[in-house]
Amino acid sequence: MLDSLITSKTRLRLLVKFFINPQTHSHLRGLAEEFGESTNSIRKELNNLSQAGYLEKSSDKNKISYSANSKHPLFNLLQGIIRKYIGLDTVVEEVLERMGEVQQVVLTGDYADGQDTGTIDIDIVGKKLNGEYLDQLAQKIERLINRKVNFTLVSVEEAGKGSGLILFDQKG
């Protein structure tokens, strides 16, 4: 869907990388290695996105690091579009609908690092969670978003021991 609107696969991968998790910082060579593309193609797209104001550049010695510009007026909209493209909105909606007393939904793994690997890892934190429904839920979501989903149930006591990107938080 979004790949028909944004025809540059490199640009789309960069948007996913930086807008799923705005804490992500990367540099040219690291992105070229991660994407398996030439530094020239990555540089071109980084320059385009930076000039448009979507990415910020910061310099540390001889390395330029890039990150999402969270102050850009379209930041929230872009982040929402990217999360919808990946299917994270669908995951959160489905989890909250029938999983029990969910307190948090946390994105972990590759997607939390901004890597579009095709497998989404989600921790569900709460009480009295409906674990039996989880396998059915994973299969349903996988059909809806065309990505593999791995769920992990986490008790409230265990929460916060790992790292990830909070997609939903009952507390606020």
C-alpha cells in the first residue's frame, strides 16, 4: 500500500527505520550495511529526507548520525502512517480487544530497532491475560498485516526489565 505511494524502496526503509522508534540513530555506512545497498543510494535518500526536515543530522567527530526530527510538524502523522504500514495499530487494537487486563503493549526485537525484518515481537504486560487466545490472535493478525507476530506474556512484576518501545500504556 505505502510502497505504491513511496516508490523508492530505500526511502521507505529509511522512514520505517527512523519513524517506528524515534530514538533510533544511525549513520551512512551502518545503514548501507544493514540494507545491503550502496552508500550512494543511502546518501541520496538521507539528503532528501534531511533537506525536507524529516531527519536531523548530528555530527560526532567524522561521523554524521541521522535520526527522526520529532519537532517536524508532520512527525506524528508520519509516525502514524509508518506504524499503520507495518501493522502495529492493528496489533494493539486486537490485543486490547480480548486479552484481559492489558497494562502495556511493548514492541521489542528488530522492529523496536527500526529494522523491517518481517517478524514483529510484542510483549503484553498485564494481569489475568488470556493466554489461550494468544495463538489464535497471532494467526489472525498475521493474516491481516502479512507479517509474523511473536507474543510474549509478561507479568506486571516482570515488566520493565526488558527494553522496547511502548505502543500502549494504560497509565497514560
